[in-house]
Amino acid sequence: MSNKIISIAGISASGKTLLSQTLRDLILKNQPNSSIVIVEGDLYFKDQKDIEFNQRLRTNYDHPSAIDHDLLEEHLRLLKSGISVNVPKYDFHTHTRVDETTEIKAAELLIIPSALVLHHKKLGTYIDFSIFLDCSLDIALTRRIKRDCKERGRTAEFVEEQFQRDVVPMFHKYIKPIRNRANLVVQGEQDIICLANQIIAALISQQLLPQSQQQ
């Protein structure tokens, strides 16, 4: 492997991060000397320090304009070229970036889970293989409530309101139409190990992973 980038798109809370982590762990189990990094697309939300907190709560974070795609594109270009980048840290409680960044070194394989990554065609220049994670709206809502209440300081009522107001219409307008751009469409409600192994098999067939990864 040499600086390959895999993207995982799909509706919010479809399981993109868990799938990314499972893929990384399974690949490293067979190839422990491989270098694999995950870069979360959600870390590229635009900073909102310049607006009031109540206004931040009304921002549509599922619209393409909420993501700093220019910075993400620049980072993918650099990582693809073997150059480290400083990825922003995002505080989901305050909806702002913090002052610190995280250094991400170029790796043999970079996995980027990001709902809208396939929407921006410029990003596709740097992506070697794209995955679309299908998931029902009901399952996605259940997962988002659990995640946001536990990790992002939300209430279940706020999450459900935001989901119906922003997530569902943005899914139909921006995410669902890019499904056909993916190299592989998979079902996000199946067993995560089986799902990851299905993807690994596809990556092997595309010569993006060595044959020794086959279970």
C-alpha cells in the first residue's frame, strides 16, 4: 500500500465511524506493520466563534456549507503526497473549533468517514475507493440520539427535532443522490464484522490491500 484514501459516506449516524474503526482494526490484525489513520469529516465543521450560541444551535450542520471542504481538500492533497497535516479539533458542545490541532501523519491507508464527502467532486481527485453506507432513517435517528446525548451534550428532544428539521431533508437533497457515485454500496444495519470483511474483499479485488488480508 502507498498513501491510499478510502471514503465512507452516508446519512448522519449510519455507522461510518464504527465501520472505519473496524476496518482499521481488522486490517492491522493481519498486517500489524501497516500504517492506517482515520480522519473524521466532522472535525472539519466551520468555526462559529463569531456568532451567538443560540444562532449556532440553529445552524444546519447537514448542509454542505457547514463543512470547510477547502481545508479538507487541502489536507487530502497533502496526505496523498506524503505530507503531515494539522487537523482541527471541534468542540461539539459549543459548536466551535478549539485552539489546538491534531497532527496527522501521512499513512499507507487513510480512511475518511464523512457524510458529504462524495458531494464535492474535487475531493474525489484524491479518493482511491469510495463506500456508501446505506441505513434506514429510523436506525440512524436511534443511533444519533444515543451518540449525541452521550458524546455531544444534547437532549433526546433536541436531537430528534434537529434530525427531522435538518438531517432528513439534507439526506434526500444531497446525500442520497450521491449514492451512485460510490464504488461500493453496503448495508449499514448488518453485522459490523461481516460488513468490514465485505469491504476488505472489495479492496483486495481492487488491489488496494494485499491478498493476505483475505480471511
